[in-house]
Amino acid sequence: MQIISGTTEFKSEDRTAVAIGKFDGIHLGHRELLKQILRAKEDGLKTTIFTFDPSPAVFFSGKEQAELTTKNEKRRIFERLGVDLLVEFPMNAQTAAIPAERFVKEILCERLQTRFLAAGTDLSFGDQGKGNWHLLKALSGEYGYQIQVLDKMLYEGREISSSFVRKEIEKGNMELAAALIGKTYSVSGVVEHGNRIGRTLGFPTVNLLPEEEKLLPPCGVYFSKVLVDGEVYNGVTNIGYKPTVSDEPRIGVETYIYDFEKDVYGKEITVSLEHFKRSEKKFDGLEELRMQVELDKEEGRKYFLENR
């Protein structure tokens, strides 16, 4: 997959099928957009994702916002899906002020040679967000591209959106979040050395520090699936600051993996958070912590037996 990032000076040598959006969370609505442009491969078009960096919400608010899907995660997902070109268009005062029709003409049609566009009904772009699917449709004949407009997908009568997914993750509703994004919400990172307290208590763990911009669910214990070297294992994951054994200010993701003895330090793993079990708490000592972890492990085994 070709990535164009940090520049407004680019040009595709091939005709493209384009989907525009921030793609945070890559929920079911996003996946339908992706299906539309991936089908266009059959017509010889280069499948292209056009997104903004930073997102319009971050740029206009001036405040950083935790992301459901980080830039690195998006890149990996798009590449796995077979996207040919990813444009991470720089969002700044100059680019935000581009008139919507000029954006269509110069960026989409001249630079990307767009021949097919997939757009949601909530799409906005250009100066003051005046660009939308109505404008794209109105200009399609003049600029020679086809457009497929997709209505918002619904979940039990409610529109699926990144904000909907975000709220459910922030509440720890992992099953509902998974239903909205079409897969279990996950956290990826490189395994780092921890304080080895788990090993001394009889439950060795793998530790990773997620990217700082990654949105994490509430601190606590989760039943999880762990992807290591292409293999998937069951696990019990603690998200938090480990208050019983550490004063570390940065939040971490620590996972006990069932029936696992490999050395994975320095490797990237993905932890998929299936079910929220309990909130993080501070125990009176290591023995009380050990007893609770044993209970968590047993309940985890039951959970995975019942949810094969």
C-alpha cells in the first residue's frame, strides 16, 4: 500500500476509487464504504482512502482526542484489506479553507483522477464544511466520476457512528462495541519488560504500553484474546496503573496468557478485549492480589468454555 502523508503535493498516475472520511474505529458503516471502493478494483481502479491528519475535530477544537483507531492501526487495517493508496491529507488553516468545489476539482479529480466515489450522508469537507454528498452528486457529471451514497447504518434503530462506539468503549460495553465495529476492540503494542511481580506470584504476564493517543476502556480486568506470531490465545488482561504494586503514572495493558510460555519481549502483539469483568482496585497486599488473580483466571476459563 502506498502512503501519502504530510504533503499536499501529490498526483496519482492511475484512476482511482475514493472513500473520504476520518475512519476512526472503522465501524460497520466505514466497512461498507470500503467494500464499495474495493469492488472497483474489478474495473481497474486504484482503491484509495482519503483521510485527514489531524482529524477536523482535533484541528478545529485545538484539543487532542483519544482515537479508537490510531494512525498506525489504520495503516495496518487498510493494507490488510487491500487498499492501494492511503492519503493522510494535512489539516491546517490553509487546507481547511479550500472551497469545497475547488477541493473536488483540484484534489479529487485532477490529483487523484477519481472515477468512483463512495460517500456517507454525513460527509463534510472544504471551507466551513460546505462540501457534502449533495455537492459531490451535483458535480459528478461535470467531472466524470460515479458516486455511490450510503445511508447511515443502524443498530437497533440508532445510527452507527464513531461517537456511538466511543461512548460504549468508555463505559466498558465491549460486546456492544464489537457489534458496532464488526470485530472485537483491540489494543496493539510491543511487549516490554515489566516489574515481574506476576511471575513471582505464579502468573507471568506480558506487558505493553499502547500508543498514547489510543482510547482505552475503563481501568479494570478483561477477558481477552491475544494474537502472538499469528496464533490466538485466551487471556486475562488488566488495564490500568497496577495500584497494588506500582506508582507508574502511565496506563498499561498487562495480560496473563493461558497455556503460554514463549518469550515475546520486543514482539508486537494484539490484545482483543472481549468482556469487562471487574474494575481495577488496590489490594491490601500481594497475597490478596494473588488470590484475586487466581479467581480471575478460573472465571476466565469458564468464560472461554462458554464462549467458544
